[in-house]
Amino acid sequence: DDSLIFCCEAVSVQLTNCYSFYSSELRVVLFTMRLDTRTSLSLLLILIPNFGLFSKISNVSVAASTISVDWFIPNGNDDGYEDRNVQVGDTINFTWAGSSPHNVYIHPSQECSQDGAILVGATSSNGDSSYMFQSSDVGKMTFACDVGWHCESGQILTVTVESAPSEGTNDPAVTDPPAVTDPPADDSPTDPPN
């Protein structure tokens, strides 16, 4: 693989073995180098990218999503609205049409209680109302229609807001190979004693 080739070419000594294992959490490299005719050196490197060792930062841009919700009172054939997961930066868009008016409120109580309700979309027969999730929204949020008994009849939606991925992510890569120097010269014989 590419990391194995890079691993073996990055060191300017003769390698007799070079093995590399890589995952998003860990990089393990085993070098075995012949230093002279009778000496070998094995070196095991364990690199953990989250500590910044031999890592680089690459920018990743994550597009925000728009979640469309057809806003109506569920009837006996519908199970109502399923909970949804969103991220900070996503937008939820409620649309409704017909003879029955609707609105959209955020319910901090996470139920049909209107205490502290925050208006998102005013009451009308034909509506289109949007809300963009902010970092202060992380956690559970509940949207409901406060016209008559609409909320109690099932026109209520809970979303779980998660933090958006960071702008940069760790992309482990060896940026500078370890420095290897020649062993000091000595006057010892090159043949091992008998």
C-alpha cells in the first residue's frame, strides 16, 4: 500500500523489513535496518494522530442539510412524526397548505405545554416556515403546532441537535521521517570472533 511504500522510501538507509499498519486512530510502523555487516536495528513506532505527532491538519467542509417537513395533523392512519437527528447549521423547513391553519412553535417543555413557547412560523392556512439550528440548540428540541388541539393530536416533532463536525480533521501522515545517522566508525574487526 501507499503508506508502506512511503514508509520504506522515507528512510535513507537500507531497510531489510518495513511494515506499516494504519487506521484513523493509530499508525504502527516497524523498521528493521541493517546498520553494518553485523548490526541490525529494529524500531517500532506507534503514532497516535490525536496527539499531533507526525500529523497534519486538512480542511473538510461539511454542507448543511435542509430537512423538509410536511406539517399536518396526523390522522388515525399515520403514526405521527418520527424523531429526527440534525446538526448545527442544518435548517428545518415546515410547509403546510389547506383549509386548516397551522403554526410552528419551539416548545422548551418538550411536550404540548405552551409555557415559554417561541414562535417560528405564524398562524396561516398556507405556510412555509424555517429554522436554522445554532450551537446553543445542541440537545433535544421540540416543534409543535399551537392551533387548537393540534399538538395534542400529534402535530409535534422532536429533533436531536448534534454539534457540527469541526472544520479541520486530523489526517495522520508522516511529515518528516525520523533522522537516521550512520553509526560511529570504530577499529573493531568486521568478522565476528570464533
